[in-house]
Amino acid sequence: MQNIPLKKFTLSYALTNEQIEYFNTYGFLHFENFLSEEKTEAILKSSEKVQQDWIANDVKQINGIPIKYGIDEDGNKIVQRFAFLNKFSDEIKEFINLPELQALKRLMPEGARIGEDEKDGAVLNHYVNTPNSNYKQLGWHTDSARDLFYGKKPEQFINIGLYFDDSSEKNGGLRILPGTHHQGLLSSLFKKFYFLNNDADQKEVLVKAKKGDLVIHDGRMWHRVASSPHFGAESRRRVMYLPLIAGTYKPKDAKSKTPLYHKLQKLAG
């Protein structure tokens, strides 16, 4: 793995110069103990209520974004990728309005905002390694490449990730290629086979996070989620992402069409 100084920080109401420099250099920041156990559990429980409702009503998509289902270790149907979860959870709405999150706008161009109505809104990914899971891993990709399907050059945005489980190689974990947010367009498009390649890279870095930690990364950076070597509950990894974006406001609603990149990702498994 790449030898870089893996630092963990505390997020307050303003970023420090060290934090800004670290992010600009490596493309990510890890904030420890951002949310209490009580508040983290409250968000998780609210998502479970939404899950019950979506399963009962066979919800297939929200604002054009497909909902990904699978089967857990007990044979129960679960949602493995929520979209626009913030529209259904007061706890997530409260989280989005935390003043500390406003400090992250310093890393973006003027006019940055959390995309509550844009991209896929608040996304909660539930990885679990079972025979009928549809989310065991996620191959190499950059988040910004989806801009190409909207006919524009990949732009900077930041994914704000809140962890609901301790995350390490035990349950797969987030693997990143630090500094690749500085790459050119060709490297952004062709450095890896999107979603199809999940091979380890000698320069990748494993992000080890605890429940309640906040890890942000530049959407232009290459990253993947590895499969856990374990099965069932021991492999579980749940993370919620919020997009921090700038530029033209482009909200989605119930009439929005499914973006092509979601269809391609489905083909990639």
C-alpha cells in the first residue's frame, strides 16, 4: 500500500490550514468521533423504518434513481442502496443541517451546497457478504465520471461519508488512490475498468474508520470497496454519503429519468 501519512482529525466549525492542505494534497479527510453513538443509531433506525416501507410497497426508484435490494444472512430482504434517503428521515435532515458540515464548503468553489435534491441525494450503502447479496463489493470508479453522462466534463464534488459500522479489511473497507483527484481527463476515464476491476492496487490505501466517524473524499479520486473475507453479520458495512457540490442547481424529482450510468453499473454487477 502507498506510504502516506494517514492522519485523523476533528471537525469543528472551521477547517484548519493543515486539514485544507491535507485534503488538497491527498483528496480525503478522516474525522474521528464526529457523531455520537446515540445520534448514529437514531439515523440508522430511521433508515430501517424506510426500508420496511419500501419493501412493503415495492418501491423501485426514487427520483429516477434505482433502489438496490438484496438478501441478508437471515434470509430477509433488505435495501442495499438507498437514494434520497434524506427525503424520508427527519434524523438525516437534522444531520445535514449540522453547522460543522458547513465548514467543508471551504474546500469547494463559492456557492457550494449539500445536494439534498441533486445527484442521488443521501445514499446509504449496505454491504454484506451473503449468497444472495447484491452489494458485496464495488469495483474501481470515480464518482465525478457520472458528469459525462450529463454531457459535461467531470467536475469537483465531495462525498461526505458517515460510518454506521467499524470499517476495516475485516468487512472489505474503502480503498482509495490518494492524489488521483489531480489526474487528467484521460486518466480519469481509462486508468481502470469502471466497476469491472476490483483488483488490489499497490498504491491503494485502506481507510479504517469507526462507527460515527466522518470520511470525506474528492469525487474525482479513484476508489473501490473490497469484498469482506467473512460472511454474514461479520461482513456488514453501512455508510451514508452526502454530495457536496457547486455549480448550476439541478434538482431531481419524481419525473426524472434514470441516468445511464446506473444502468451500466447494474450490468457490472
